Amino acid sequence: MDINNTQSISYVLTHEYFHLRRFDMLRKVFILCAVCVHWFNPLVWVMSILLNRDLEMTCDEEVLKHFGANKTTKKEYAYALIEIAEARNAYSPIRSYFSTNSAEERIISIMKYKKASCLSVAMAALLLVCFTNIFVAFACEAPLQTNYAEPYSTELLTTDGKVISRSINDSINSNYTDTRIDNTNFYGETVNCINGISGPHEESNAHMATYTNNGGTWSLKSGQTVMITLDVVPVENAEDGWSVYLGYQKDGNYTIVSNPRIFIGSTTLPITIPEDGEYNFFILNVSAGKISISSSEINIG
């Protein structure tokens, strides 16, 4: 820089003063950290470039406000910008350099700069308030989406060996959002357990296996835990991992308590008894593939 050019030095120091007063160096460090973390994202690099440009241009505006945004000031400041740009050094993302970044764009912005009138500021504020109200109104009308829904009991009606679902909450113990199935027929079979252990059985899609206590029920108390262990064997051309509904039968009603996934090998599924009564238990295959179960074991806690 020409040290004898006091006017240019004054512009430079004032520009840097506004950087310091606004803590722009901290902003630059912050955006540099963001680039280091998200180095693979091109939009973050674009954000870094635009942020540095905006920091310089807003400081330019502050300088013009300070010295007075007249033609003489604009001309002298633009010449100072050109003078420094001619002697520019290597770029550093955390330094200011006064005028080495986007010099042409900044000069055009300086020459076109006009102090905002009270009317334009008021209009901008009015637009901001209007758009904020519109977005808030839409946000209030939109339903809140969550990944988990509160559990609730769901009864299934049974007629002639068919089980018809009536409002199934598919989000209990799963990652779905309140998915419900209505008016779908499920075909079921009764699987008798002797001393809590059943024989082999297969359940295709939409098939239910209801486990009975040798044709009867289990007399259980509130708070007891029932552990249902399924030994699943591979099925040809089938993927490992099936989604099922797990629940209990009481007083002729079927209640779903969870929607777990079962895999090849041994899987244990728990049920907590809500109240005293006579119970049977069931699994309902809601996956696309067939489940081949070599045996099922029901342990009463």
C-alpha cells in the first residue's frame, strides 16, 4: 500500500474496524470448521464463498455510511479497492484482505449503493411479517409427524376362521408412523402347545397362528410376563427377517401388543399381561414372505 495515501489508508482501517466490531473473524472460523466437517458437500463450499463475499460487501456499506455515501466517497473508495486488488496476496479463508475477494462485484455494488429510505425499510419489514404469518399458518394446519405413536389396544373380529382387522396401530415398537390396515382378511390356524411347546408350522403372508394350551387357555394374572420363543428355519428363496403382529386372545377378541421382526434362528418375544383372565397368544405374518417355524415355546413368568 501507498502509506502516503492517507485517504486510502483511512478507508482500509475503517473497513477493518467494522470487521472487528462485528466479530467477522469468528464467523470465518465457524464457516471454516463447517467446511472441514462437510468437506464432501459442494453446497457448504459455495456457502463459504458467499459468506466471505457478503461479509466484505456489508463492511463496504458500513464504510460508505460512515464517510457519507456521496459520489466523491464512492469514487475514492472504489479506487482504494482497485489499488489494493492490484497487490493482492494468496487467499486465506480466515483473513479479511480488505478488498481482494470479488473486487469487481464489490465495486459495482459500491457505485450503485444508496442509503435505504424509511419507506423501503418499512415495506421490507411488512413483507417479512406477512410471509412469517403465512408460514406459521401453514405450519399450524399441517399435522405433526412423528416416528412413534402411542400404543393402544386394537380388537380384531373373528368370523368363520377369518380374522378381520379393525384399526391396527402398526407403529408400536416399530419405525412406522401410525399405519393402519382396515377391512383386510387374515386366515388363521390353531396351533396347540403341549407343555408350552408346539410342533412345526408355516405362516404365509396374512396368515395367523393362534397358540392354545393343548386346546384350552392359560389362566394368567395381571403383570405376568409371557415369553414366546420362535425357532425359525430358512425358507428357499426367502429373505431373512419377517415382520409380524404379536398379541393375545382374550374373551374372543384379538389384541395386538407389538410389531416386531423375527429372523432365522431363535427369537423371543415378550408380552405383559394387562389383567386377570384366560389367554391364548398369536402371531400374524404381515411380511411378504413365508415364515417356517420348527417349534414355538411359551414360557409363563
